[in-house]
Amino acid sequence: MSEFNIVAKYYQMDPETEDMLPNGGAIKNGMVVLIADPNNRFAVKETDLDWEMDRILERNRWAKVSHVIGDGTTVVFIAEYEDGTKKQRMMGFKSAWLVKKASIPSESAWIRDITEKQTKVLFLVREAMEKAQLSTSSNEHMIADQAAAKIMDVTVGNHA
């Protein structure tokens, strides 16, 4: 087991280089993480049991995260370990995680990603509202047209 960088069951985080994520919802692609609760890690020892070795290699090593999916109950991601091996991980959403600070995306990159997504959504909403206005001509749709106009004003920045 010496060929792997395995952390002890009761590993203590290094506050200089590591931080703690409160739950799986905070995990982002590119982060390097380790499950925080030692009860979810295994005691490091020599073993001949395949399943025990598998658990140690899965839960007692830092892993770079990709393909994160969370549903509020569980978080699922691909973990890539230092030796290049990959494994799908699935843990309870409420589990805390240790994270290497250097792997946390910068706030500006995160905000830029959110802004790009919001812009795309607003564009699609505006497009849908324009189509809705064009397709309505009777008085019964007047309220919907007024709401559509307000949404379009907000999406293009023409606030009243």
C-alpha cells in the first residue's frame, strides 16, 4: 500500500492548504476532495481482503472530481486519483468534504459561469415571450402580453 498516497482514518485537515465543504452540494468539477468524516474512511492496514483494499483506495485518498451530479439526497461524481485511476463515487448529500484550497474555482470563474448560464436562459425567455406576443391578438391574452412585456423589459435591461 506504500505506492499510494493514502491518508489515515483519523487524518486531520491542514488549514493552510485545505478547507471543508459543508455538504456534497458544494462540490464542483475540478476540486480535489477527501471525505471529511473519519467514520466514512477505513483504518489503514495491510489486508488480503479485496473489498477492504478497494474501500481504502476509494475513501482514503484525495481525488479530483468531474461529472458532478447532485439531487439533494446523494452526490455522484467521477473521482480521479493521483495514480490516474478513476472510480464513480456516490455519497449522501449531507456528508462534509475536505477540499484542497488550490483546487477551489476562483469566485470570478464561478460567477462568470453563472452569468453565462443566466444570459442564455434570459435570451430563451425573451425569445419565447416575443413568440407569445406575436401569437396573441385577442383581448383575453392581454394580461399575458403585459407580463411578457415586463419580462422582456427586465431581460434587456429596460427596467422602469
